[in-house]
Amino acid sequence: MLENIPHFVFSVRHLTKSVIFGTNKLFRFPKRIIKAAEEDEHLISRPAIAVKRKRRLLRAPYLETNVKVETKHNAEQQLFKDPSGKFSWRNLDVKSDILIEKIRSMRNRQKRRIANTILLEGKNLIMEALAAGIQLQHVLFCDLKVLEKMPLPDEVDKVRISTHRMNTWSLLDSPPGIMAIAKKPTYEEISKSKDSNILPLTVICDGMKDPGNVGSLIRSLAAIGCRRILAVTGCCYFWEVKVLRSASGAHFYIPVYEDISWNRMLDYLPHDFFLYLADSNVKNQKNEESLLTTCFQRDTEIVLVVGSERTGLKVDEFYAIELDDAKLVSSYVQAFSELWPIYSYKHLKRVRGTQPFTILLAPVCETDENKLSKAECFSDLAKLKLLKINVPKYPPLTRSQYEAAMLIWPVAFHPNKRIANLMDLSIFSNADVFNANRYMRMCIDSAKKVEGQVGVGCAIVEPKTGTVISVANNSLTSENPIQHAVMCAIDLVAEFQGGKPLSRQCSGVLHAEKDKLSPSSGSCFYLCTGFDCYVTREPCAMCSMALLHSRIRRVFYGYPVNHGALGSAAMIHILKLSNHRFDVFKGILADECLQLEVAQKDNEKIDNAQKKLDNYGKILDQLKSVEENDRFSITESMITEILEDVVKILAKDATLLELEAPLIIVGDLRGNFQTLLHIFVKFGWPPITRYLFLGNIYGDLSHFNLRTVALISLLKIFHCDTIFLLRGNFESSVSICLPSVSQEADDDDACNFSALFSEMFHHLPLAAVIMSRIFCVHSGISPMLVDFDQIRLLQRPLHVPKIGLIVDLLNAEPKSSIQGYVFNEKSNSNINNLIYGENVVHQFCNDFAIDMIIRGHENVEKGYAFFAEEKMLSIFSCLNYEDNNEAAVVEIYPTLEIQLNIFRQSESSSN
């Protein structure tokens, strides 16, 4: 009897383990349900890895202060050169180097996203980043040899650190000895680096959490030329170190859009497309890895959805033998059961009853093949054919799992009706669904009362009587950051039971009285034992642990979030080591719950836009009152925002403006800020007076370029319907003089606005027609222009070529001594400038049925000059540009009468 006790204890122990792990992941989880009884090995194993990394992280502060550098580094911040003189580096100063804090912040995903940086580990990955044009900020290395043949730019900060520190800072299990901090590339930068041979394929990743799988997928999709990847909310961070390492640099060649909810997915997809779901379970195929091949047309837009890595059937490998004699099967089975008992696989049948008969021996992972062949009691065992076969690892709990397992090996089936009902949601009656929606609407109503942040509502319900015990929200988190909606609701439950609340103020209300609860729950419950929790969005780790310690029965939430701990970032409700587990359901009124977050983000956008306009208004008031010798100060971020916003407004204007009179037409300003102020003071500020600028508001009067562009840009933002801009020959990437733009900024704040100014110039319209009778352009006309639709159909942004219609509109000049069009041989520009005679102007006016052409571009002494019998008028509005020249503007009345307004230096100075 005593001899059987160890076997009995062993059997009970393994039977308990089998029950715990029994509900395996044979199939995917249902879309709307997360079951406490099911276990995902991948997700459960993540806390162990997290603990390992946490220990490594906790050692880091100690290393920063107490561990000496292993290599012979100089503590002073000085540069060293390698023997070949190709590159220089510096040693890490552990006392004052800001790089230490930067590395620590790289461990936090949220801080990495805010800083917009990524961590690259490994020489090959860094080389791929350099080849793709990624901007590196710091490169950390241990051995100088690793930098050989690496084309690192001189401006990259190269820092040598100890091997011990490299092992501590690395986020990989096997540190490669070199890492780099780089700026995360934008979608536009990645799109530019893509090959032109792109497939019309968009891949949606839903619920993918394994970094290795995600990296492999990105690498494969980049190789075939996929257009883009869309990651649904709940996937792992696609720019994690392990994902970057697994993808081998493919991130830099395919745009990845992250954190997209299903409600907004259509905004990222083409208008017409074919939708496919990636699934290895092909109908009528027994092989679980069978593939179905589908052919597509190259001009067909394809959207492919790739689901979670949670695989179907888990299998283990067993030794087995084959017998042809049915009479020997019974004796062999009895003997094998005594010799090699399989306590962990009680669900498996020992024999597959089809001739030849296959009998299981023992698991491959627990048994040596040599021991099997040397079994003394079976002299003829060595003569039999020894096989290795796959068998189901876990017992099936549902009918579908049983049918899938039987395709591999015969198993015993004891259905778990509760799990089956959970999977098909038949556990809920119509009344249960109605009540769940009612409770969730109470949460939504409570969340709507929250101001200044995304509202979250929570309700605790006693399900037997349907009594709502407490309803709370997160309106007080600004005063106390731990007062989440779930925490407040649990606090109210504790108060309801006679306990002392954690805080004097709580953002919720008690709804129940004790006599309304059922007798069974009213006398012996502990906190939330037997209660249900309804919350509008997935609880965080703190709230999830509070629910676990409160012994909650079930949790229902509306929509998932990245940091959620009940299905997204973790699954606290099914932790192996916890002493309580509970069921979690998601998707209750998901759209209405998600609308709370959408509405709050919309309100934040409105508030931010209003704050921005208020700041713009202050700068505009400052510019209106600034004197010529006053210093104009503006931050780099502010001028960047102004230029970005004015580009959006200019993009809405047509390439050929069609305007109505009255109107003031202003010629070249060339950065003359005082003349611009004089014009506005004399004729009125927008929106009282409408203006058309003929180009070259930016020019070679460098000291005032920034304030001139800023003033006109702000007026365009505030009064886009009363101020209009045309492009001049100075507003091109060829002639931008960037040093003059930033001269007004402090030397420490000087910034390069090249890209922003170029973007603004490329979006400027090219010409305007006033009441279909007056054609306005910066410089001239072109022999290639035969219809105004040629200008209308030009798509901006526009880059100026060396020859063609756009060049002629910006650079062609009139000359009375010639006939027709002639190339200007005296031009110093690399652009082929045309000159044209009076007959061309007359012919143009006749062909297009216009009365006059008004142009800028040319410096005329009196501020204006007529040409071709007053069919063309040149306007120059930059006062005292050369030889004390005068300036002029043209005022056009609704009757198309024209009045020239000329002003001189003395007049401008007096104003």
C-alpha cells in the first residue's frame, strides 16, 4: 500500500496541474470574451521576462555611481582619435553625462514615444539605419573594432562605455556590444525611401504581441513591397528593440501606423478594396499548417488582416510503436502503462485502434531513446519499429476542440459546459444582455460628467438582485492621481460595508442599501465578492489588482487600451500565482464608450487650436507695433507652427486665383517690413481691406525677412479670404537665403527653416484673374500658355524647373526693343529666362479677352511703369530699394477703375 502512495501523490499533483492548464489555447479566443479558465502560455510567460529585465534595471543606478569603468577610459570629456584617424570618440562621464538619463528614459515606452526616439542594438541594424538615411544621435560601443567600416557622420556623438555597462543598458538577452539612439523616422521619410515597385497591399495586424513574430512579419512584408502596415490598438509596440532586431532594418522601408482603433480603420484604407483574413485552418485539410494560394491582379487594392499569434492545437512529441497483431495489443498496453505511466496526459488514449495499431510509450522530452530499446521485460521491443508522433498536449474542453484533437490522436472528452457556453456567449440570456447594457449606460452617463480629460465610468453591481451598489468616475484624478473610476467605485463599496473611505472626497455615489441585497450576499461577502464590475474602458494594472484583491466576480469593459491589464498589456485575471481569478468580457457598448475618448480628444483639439490662435494674436499685435530698430523675438517652435498652418491654408487656394474687386495690389516687398506696415496703415488692415501680393514678399533685405513673412502669414491665417499671395522668383528653393531668415533670432536659438520655407513657397498660387478682365502674375507670360486651365490644373506643391510655363510666369520680362519671344542671353541665372515684346502683350490680351496685365518683379524708379500702350503695368512696392526709388500700389475699384498710389521715403518715415 505504501509503495503506491508516491504514485498516488504524483498522480494527484499532475491531475491538479492538468486541470489548471486544461483549458488550453486550441483555438483563438472569442472576439468579445476573455476567459479566466483559458491560458495563453505566451502571455503568462511574459511576467518572468519582465522580472528579469526589472532586476537588470534595478542594478543600473548602482552601476552609474559605484562601478568603475573596465576599460582604460579617461574621465575627462575630451575626444580621442583612432590610430587611423578616421573617427573620434569620447568616454562616458558617469557623474555628469546627460546620456545616462537619456538611456534610462529609453526603457520607458511612453518616454520614448514623447521623445520620438528609437534604440538600435547591433552593428547590422545600425548600418541599415544609416543606409536608409536615419538620423543617429548617439552611438555607444565597447570595442573600437566594431566601428571599423561604419560610415558614421562626424556630428554623431560616439561614446565608449564599459562592457559591464553595455550589458546592463542593453534590452536584449545577448547584448551585441554596440547600440545607437536615433530619431524615429516619419511616415514621409519612410515612404521616400521605399522602392517605386510597391504592391497595392495593406496589412492590418490585430492582437500581435510577440516581438519576434512582429519583426519577422515586417521583414517579409518589406521584402515583397507592401504599401503599409496598420497596427490595431493592443498590439505590441512596433519600435521595440526586439522587434527592430527581428525585422533587421525593414522598419525603415515600410510605413507602420500604430494604435489604430477599428472604428477609425476605414480612414487609413483605400476607397475600394478586397478584404482577406490570414488563417492557416483551410477547410477539408487535415494539416494544420496547410496553405491556400490566392492570385491577385496588380491593380487590385488588397487588405489583409493578420490575427493574434495564439495558435490552435498544442502538441507534444511521443515515442510509439506499431503492431500488426491485435492479440498482442492488450498485453503491451498493460505493460507499457506500468513501465512508463503518463500521469500528465490522462486525456490521451494509449492505442490508436486502426491497423496497424499504434501504441504510445512515453514523452520524448522525458525519456531517453536508448532506455526504451534496452527494456529488459521486452526482448522483442528492439525488433519493433520505433516512431515519433505528435499528440494533443492538453485535454479538449469543447466539442470543436475535441474534433480537432481527434484528427491527431484519440483523446478522452469530458466537456466543460461552462467554457463552451462562454465561448458561444450562450451563458447570457436576453435579460442578462439587456441589464449589462443598462449598467454600462450608467457608467457612460457618469463618465460624461468628467471635464478636462477622457471620462471613465465604473459601476459595481450585485448580480443576483440586480442592485447597483456604487457608480463612480475619474473626475478627481487631477487632485489625486490614484482616484481612478474603479478605485473610487471599490472605495464606495468599502464605505457601503461600514469601512472607512480612503479619501474624504470620492467621485461617485452609493446607490444601494444593505436590505436590498440578497440574504446570501448581504451577510458574508468580503468587499466585492460575488459582485460584477462594469467600466467604460479596460482597467489599468492598478485597478485590475484592486479588483483582484476585492474578489470581484466578473468584469465587463467597453473597449481596450494599450496599457490595459485585462487583455491588452497583461492578463492579471488569470495569473498562475494569484489566489483569485475572475472572468473578463469586453465589447459592451464599445462604440458608445469609445465616443467618450473621441469627444474628449476633439475638445482638446479645439482648446489647443484656441490657445494657438491666442498666441498668434499676441505675436500679430507685437508685429503691428514694432519699430524699425526694435528687436522682434519669436521662438523656433512658434515660427514653425505658423509656417505649417499657413501651408495648410495656402493649399486650399486655387493655383489660379479668381478674385473680385475692390482690391489693393502690392508688388515686390523683398523683405521691406516698414513699407509693408506703411501700406497697411494707409489703406487699412485686413479684413477691412483686401490685398493681393504679386510675389517676392521674401527677398534680399535680409534683416527683416522673418518679421515680414511672419506678419503676412499670420494675416493669411486670421483672414484667409481677404489677403492673397502669389509666388515670386525669390520664393523658390533655388534662391532661398536661409541665413537671412534666422538673423533676427538669438544665436543660440537660430534654426534652419529651409524645409518649412520651401514647403510654403511650393504651395503659393502662380497667378490671379480679377473679375475676368485683369490678369495678375509675378513677372511675365509664356508662349506655352494657351488656356488658363493649364494653370488651374497644376497640382501643388510645385517645384520650379529650368524651363517651361512655371519659369516663364516667375521670370519672363518685357522689353520694348524686340518682337515676339527671345531667350535672354545676358541672364546670370541657370534658369532660361524669356524676354518678350509689345506685340506679344497685345496678342495675349486679345486671345484671353482681358484688359490689362499687372505684374511685379521689376524695380522701377517711380514705383510703377506702363508697357505696350498701357496694356501691361509693372508695380514695385519696396521703397528705397535702390537709388532712393519710390514705391507704388494699385487700387482697383469694383468698376475696374485703377488708381496708382505712390509713396516716398519721407512719407513712409512720417508714418
